[in-house]
Amino acid sequence: MKKRLMALLLCLAMTAGCLAGCGGQKESSSGTAGNENAGGDSSSDVIELEMWCWQSSIHEELVEQVEEAIPGVRVNINKFNSENMEEKVLTALASDSPLPDILVMDDWVSNILPSADKFNNLLDEPFLADQYKDQYVEWKWKNAMTGDGEKLIAIPIDAGPTAMYYRADLFEAAGLPTEPDEVAALMSDWDGALAAAKQMKEKTGVYMFDFIKNLFLMMISQQEEGLINRNDEFIGDQDHVKEAFYKAAEFSDYVFGMPDMYGTEWGAAMNNGDVAAYCGAVWTLEMLKSTAPDTAGEWRVTSMPGGPANNGGSCMGIPVTSEHPEEAFEVILWLQNAENQLTALETESLFPTNLEAVDSPEVLKEDEFFGGQKVNEIFVDAVKNVPSQYLGLNYSAFRQYFYDELMLIQDAGKDVDEAWEDAMKGCEALKATL
């Protein structure tokens, strides 16, 4: 993986203790870090735990309540930039530098699993985490488990179940159904979605979707196997990936064609009515609202063509360098109980993985931006039915070759057969370096 290779090179230039306590690396902090006598307690009275996370990955006010919920324990937060935190963690692992007591990891936890021996196995004593697994969505629980099922290095925080967001007014203009259940029936698979995309373009001139790289991601993510199997072997040359690649390419005439989902171009296209729908995770709800405010009331959410998938979601682990692993585990279980996950949903839009929280009536609130629809009904169904796909080591690096070729199809009209062959060449070259 490119990030992993970069991290390994960087670590050669660093001292072995460069990341200890985040010294010199901290971008911002909160909690009581650096204040041993916060709250009037001496450091001998309180066990201080260090947590690494990034902005909005946790609800910080809950962390501040740990000392009240678990007397004698305080958590100090060190926040990093989400874009380079994986690199920092990989660098620390490669250089055997100390990690915090509690480490928050995104879906890049798959690249941490080869270093599972540097984390407490939560299946072992004194944790015995198996007794808690029925409290969480099964597939998310397995995301932080080694391929052999012998080690669990983290407990789930949130998930990123996916759905299809669409403009009801544009669907009506194209002569397509507008109610979520009717749209779901019409576009139940990707062939149905392609037919609807053609009708949208013919009737209104509006593109149905945003960009084909995103469609490929959705198609791959909704399958039981992706690009890597549980033996960490590349299987991206198999039929299920090729079929997704070719199907995504079929949408090239029916996508707006922006490069990604995060730029101003994406937001402008959504706000201006240039795109009728997109497939994405639950966390794009707030992104859509902030980038397309003029469209409030016009959007709806329905199930995604081909079934649910997941994109994103975090977890919490305990590195073996922690001097207080039992206290750290107690903190994690408290932070991720049902009540606290509901609080995190309300304040940080972190979709719960604790099943009691997922099934809570509090999740099903009407959303005026989506015409008063209870949009989380779609995501509750999705999060329970996401396939338990193993991402595996170097997943992102292999995936990039498919992304690059699909963008050439989208932007330069590259022949799909040639694009597939070039993607395979890139993947084979990467395999030779591993």
C-alpha cells in the first residue's frame, strides 16, 4: 500500500520514541492532557489514559464524562488530522514507538491487522470480549478481527451503511416514480439503475449519478468478497470484480463526471440539479445538507441498487504498550454502549453499531431536508444486512489501479477492455513488490 510504504520510509528518519505521548506530533488536544491536577486530583489518585483520534471520530463531551462514569480514570485526547493518522500509526508500529492506551482506527484497520501482535487480543483474558459481540452488528465486529478469527484488536464505534439519495422532483420530471419504495423496486439492481439513468438523461438532460469510481466502490462493497481474501491474497482478477468494473463503466454516459465526492464541484452539481442521485454512506447526509442547501425538501433516500454496503466507520483498540489495558477496555465499553452511541449519533452523526441503539425509536426521526422522511429507516435496514467482507492488507493500494482506469474511461473515453488489462498489469506489478 502506498501509504504503508511511505510510512515505512518515514520511520527510518525518526527516533524510536518520536511518537511517544504524541510529542511534537500533536495537532490539537482536548480533555486534561498535560494537567496532572485537573479537577483537584493528584496524578497518584487518577489513572490517566491517552487516546488518539481525529476530529469528529468520537463525541468529546462523552470522553470528558469518563471520570464521572468510571471513578479514578481520566482520558486525555490527542487529535490528529484524519488524512494522515493512518500513516502516523503505521510509522509508530514500524519503529516500535509507544502508542496510546486507546487508539481510534478507521476502516484502515485492515492495514493494522498484520501487526495484531502489537495490540491486546480482546478475545483473551482479562477482556473476554466474545461475551459482548452479540451487542454489536456482526459484520462490523469482524472488521477488526484477523482473517483466521483468532484475534480481535478493536471494538466497533460507528458504521457507514450506504443507500441511494435521489431528487424526487427530477425523478418526477423524468417520468420515474418518486416514492422511496417504488424507486427501490424500479432500481433494485444495477441493470434497473442503468435503465433509469438512460431515461433520466433522455427526458431531462440530467445525469443520474456523480462518477463511476464511486459506483464501482459500491458494487464491490456490497459483495461477500472484495479484492482480498481472508488469507490476504489478491483476488481482484476474479469474475466478481471484473463484472463490477465493466458494469460501472456502462454508466460513463450517465454520470456528471467529477473526480470525487469531497470537492466543491460535487457540492455545486448537487445544489444546481445537475445530478439526480448518488450512492453513498450515511455520513454524506450532513455533507449533502451543507453543500446543497437550496435543494432542501427535494431529496429522498432509498435502498441502494444491488443491496447494502458499507463505506467507513471506526473502532477502538488497545495497544500492548498500554500500562492500563483493563481500564482502557472498561472505558471503551462504556463509550460504545447503546446510550452513548445514540448521543454520538445526535451530536456527531456517527451511525451506531450497538444493536440496542440501532433499534432505538430515537434513531427514527423525521428529516425535513428529505421531505419529512425518516431516512434512518433505510440505514437501519442496511447496517443489519451489510455483507461481512474482509478488506485485507493493501486493499486500498490495489483498489487505486481500478479507480485510475475507471476515471480514464469516464474522462477520456478509454476502451473498457484496455482499461481492465491495464488495471490488471498495475495490480500484478504491485503484487511483485509485496
